[in-house]
Amino acid sequence: LREDGKRVIVPDPNVAPALHKLFEWAASGGFSLQILTKKAAEVGLLARRSKKPLTKSVVHHILRNPIYMGEFEWAGEVYQGTHAPIVGRETWD
């Protein structure tokens, strides 16, 4: 929490590089969702609680979530976060 009580998003430095790679692979257009899921496991992306490899649906959700490019949705509105984005807008798009 910040001094004003608001929550702050802090990218995990151990996970962010692997997520960045996942977005780059997806942006290349050369990989199916199934292959991206396998590649995510190869670079060590695991579910937070179970520590098992990510499922295809979770990889799809990650790739569609704008939080990774620095934006978030709250109450139907899109806001620019103050956190450091893991990928740029061009890669995310």
C-alpha cells in the first residue's frame, strides 16, 4: 500500500522476464496457443498456488489482460496504472 492507502502493483522480478518472452512469442504470430502454453512451462511460468504449469485458458487470459501493458479496468473504466508495464502496447496489441 502507498502512503495514501491505495494499492500498488509491483511486477514480480522473477516472473516478469518469462511473461515478457511469452508476449513476444505471441506477438510473432508463429505459435498456436497450445505451443505458447508449452513454451510458458519451458521458461518456468507456473500457477501461483499449485505451482503446476499454466493451462491454455490461463495463458489466453494472461495474453488478453491489459494489466501487463500498464492499464487496468475498474468499474467499467480503463485506467493507466502507475506500475511498470511488462510489455509495450505495440507488443500487447
